[in-house]
Amino acid sequence: MFPSFHSFHIPVMGTSYTADTPVRVAPFGISSVVSLVDDLLLERFRKMYAEEYKLEYEPISQREPDGRAKRITAYLNTLAEAVKIRFETIKKMPFFLKNDKAKYFEILPTGHPLRVLYLKLMGMKNAPEKERKEIETALNLSMVEGSIDVNIMVKLDRLPPGEELSDAKSALKGYAKSSLKNSAVIFSAGINQSLYNYMAQFKEFYRNAAGEIIKRIVVKASDFRSALVQGKFLARKGLEVSEYRIESGLNCGGHAFPSQGFLLPTILKEIRSQRGLLHQFRETIVNFYKSKGWNTDAAIEAPPPKITVQGGIGNHAEDLRMREYYGIDGTGWGSPFLLVPEVSPVDDETRELLEKATIKDLYMSDASPLDIYFNNLRGSGSERWHKKQIELGKPGSPCRKGFLQNNTEFSETPVCKASRFYQERKLKQIEESPASEAEKEVMRKNVYAKQCICDHLGNSGLIFLGMEKPEDAPQSVCPGPNIAWFNRSYSMQEMVDHIYGRIPDLTPPERPHMFAKEVEMYGDWFALQVEKWNGDKDYATWLKTAAKNFDEGMDYCLEVASTTSFPGENLGSIPPRVEIERARLRENLSVLERKIFRV
């Protein structure tokens, strides 16, 4: 069963933008995802919510042994308690009033049996009390909370000095030890075999005596092959993947992981025809249970894993394309919810920037110290702060948290490329190099590009909740480009009604189809790879294959464009974009060939 009455979930956004979203949406039956990167940030959120809901709070210091895992466990337990309190309060509210209980049922998917029953009740205001009470009782008993899920970015896996567990493992331990039930951990950013091996020691990820999995496993993948590889590896440990979340490599928020030219519609086509292969590991899992002497009945009868998709979906028509044309079980809606104060804790200044942002203000940057493309917003508080530091002759940031420390060029202990320590030394090295001034300037820009995102991504939420002042806390934000078509703040009910197509489209008719936008982004990406190509002939061969995959993907996009559109779906934007990017692709391949010839 999909872990919510709703056909959509709210994916993880940064470290703070969904840090407390479960408290805001789970009482209304909507599932959302919390990042476990920044346990120090979560500790501050825990203190505030413990006070608000009058829950027990004992601070867990940075020096506490196994403190990261303990802080994560404590925060998730606090979230669960706060959600429960709010949910029970809503359940006790009366019917026939404009309150949160009405909102709970009104935002359910159109045609959902509970929404239909609720609307029937609303038409019975003058009916005998006994008839009304029977329906009210049935509705109350059927209400469920949304799932409180967590995200672990498996590439963020440093081993802090003096600690026994790496960051990813301690985060997993903190989640496993929490009181969350009917919950899921989402693994993103590739595969971490050591982490998956470590997970096998926690019984919470296996079926219990009743055949239930208390904490489900969800794998985020950018292509079908990655999903298969991870599913197979986990199955050998007896671990079941309950859901695969397919995400566009580029048309998303946060870090971007471009595929080798494989477009999202191509991946969805492959999944639609071969999704049965994702259930092929059932026998491996059953045999694992047999080797342990466990009951295998539930493992044998388990349904196939769910498939969801996210990245650039912008209106009801595209949501229908995912679910009805490709047979996807659910969708993820992230960036638009940054403009919903009820859902995402975004400070006023950043929200205003997002409301006014045009497509030119949203770009794929080199800001991440991990050397992974990072979706960014021009003019953010963080960007302005970094520019000021450069002007003052003090480039880089004090490294307060260190979650992205992975460089040992100037020290035995890893440091972050956005840190003042690293940037001062790297700039000195550039000045002393024999490179020309023009070459030095390019190298300096590459150094200055790196921004403190592990600390700054949390600041907006802290400002929103009154725990920091804007002048003391530079705000970083990482929306997907789709947010350019949403231009004001919205209520939660308004955004949900938009997703389900119950109100006029909140985006303008000229908004390009999500597939057209992704084609454009891959065109930009390929051009950038050719521009930055440094003579590596193996990478040139890889790029040529990427170009072939991209070209074939555009062929398939034209096939999609020729199908019957869903009401409000801008399929007409796909062919002209394909024509533009095809011409650009040919030109960039020619440039690449000329560069190869000169080498």
C-alpha cells in the first residue's frame, strides 16, 4: 500500500526546508522527507518543538559519545510526538466547521472514497443525527497520519576525528533507533556498500513476526540500471526495497546528478516495460529468511516495489502523464512547496526572492564543495555574503560543521573546499604558479565558486522560526528551475488542489513541458562538458556515447509529443526545443572533434 492516502509526497529539500515539514503536513495525511545531514541543526529544531509541545528535552552536546546518532534519534522521536499531538487534535475537531479537520478531507485526492464519504456527510447537515454519527465515526476511524520519512545522502560519509561511525552510518543508526513506524529511509546520491552492509544489523529493516516492516527502504535512482544494481545488492542481505524513486538527473533541486545523456522519459519508458525485473530478487530475499530460520510467508507474498518519480513536475497534466501514461505509483513535488509557508520554513527574504525568480535566476552551479553540480538561486543571502567576503579579502567560510570535508590537498585531515583554510592556501598556490594571468583568473573563479552549503542551507529555517537573524545567518537555497513558474505564496490547500487539478493551473500556459525543460538542461550540460573538456580522451568517448543517448532520447520525446495530451499539458513545447537542442548537440560534437584532433 502506498504509505499515504495521497498520490504525491514532498521530497527532501536542503537541510532545513523540510526539517520540520512532517509536523506541518503529516497530521493532514501527507508524507514528507527530512534530511539527516545536519544533526546539529535538528538539535536546535528539537529544542524549539519540545518547548512548543511541552515535551521532555535534555540537550545532547557535540561532545557526547555517539552524539550524532543520539541527536537524530531524539529529534525524530520529538517529531513523532508532535505529529501525534497535532493529529489527535485534528481528529477531535467537529465536522461541519471550516477547520483543520475539514481541510484533512477536502485535500484528499479527487475520487478518494474518504473524500467522497466526507462530501456526502457535508450534504447531510439536516439529516437525522444517527445517520450523520455513523458516517462521522467511520471517517474518524479511517484517518491516518502521513509518513515521516528521512533521507541519507550516501556520499556524505566522512569519518569525524575520534568517532567510530561515519556520518552516514551514525545517521542510519539514529533513524533505526527512533520510535518512527510506517516510515522509510530514502538513500540518495548513489550506492554505499559499506552503509548497506551496516544496515543489515538492524532488525527494524526486516519483517517482524507479524510480517510487517517497521522501517521501509526506498532507493532514489537516476536510471533503471542503478535501481537494479542497488536492489540486487540489498536483496543479498535479505533487505527489501519497498519503493524506487526515479529522479531527473538535472531537472530537480539540490545536487544534480546528470546521467550519461539518458532523459527521464527514456528511463520511464524502460521502467514501464521492465519494471517486473525489480521484483526478481524476491527469491533471494526468501532464501535469506530461510537461512535465518525466519517466517517466510510475508516475504513470499510481498507485492512488487512501488515506483515513484520526481523532478520538474509542474501541473496536474504532467502528474497524470506520470501516473496514467507510465503507470507510476506516485509523484514527488518539491520546489513549489518552498512557496507554501504552511509546509516549508523559508524566511521572508528568501521566499520573496523565490517568488520573483525568473528562469535566468535559477542555475546549475559549481557551489558545492563536493564538486557535484548544485542548483542555485542568484542573489541569495549566501551568495551575497560570499561576494562580500571576497571583496574584504577574506574568501571562504569558517567551517563550523564540516559535513563536506573531503579534500586533503593542504592537510592530512580532510577540509572543505568552501572553507577559509582551503581557499586561502589554494589562492596562494595559484598566485605562485607559472600560469598566465588569464589562466589564473579562471582558477580563482573556480575557487570562489565554492560556497558553504552545509551550514547556510539551514539558516533560512532558523530565521523563519525566530532562532537566527538574517544579518547573522546567510541563507542558501537550492530550488529546481520549475519554481520560476510559481510567482507568489500559496496555501497548502491551494497547492494540493493544483496538484490534483481541482483549480485553474497555477502556472502560465507558456510554461514548457517538464520533458522540454529537461532536454534544454541536458543541452546546456553537454555544451558545458565540451567547453571544459581538458584532453581526457576516455571522457571524450564517454561524452560521445552520452550524445548518442541524448539524441535517441530526443527522438522518444518527439514520440511522446505526438500522443494525446492530458488537459493542460504543453506537449507542443517539446518539438521546437528538440529542434534547437539537436542543432546545438551537432555543433558541440563538432567542437569536441576539433578539440580532440588538436590534442
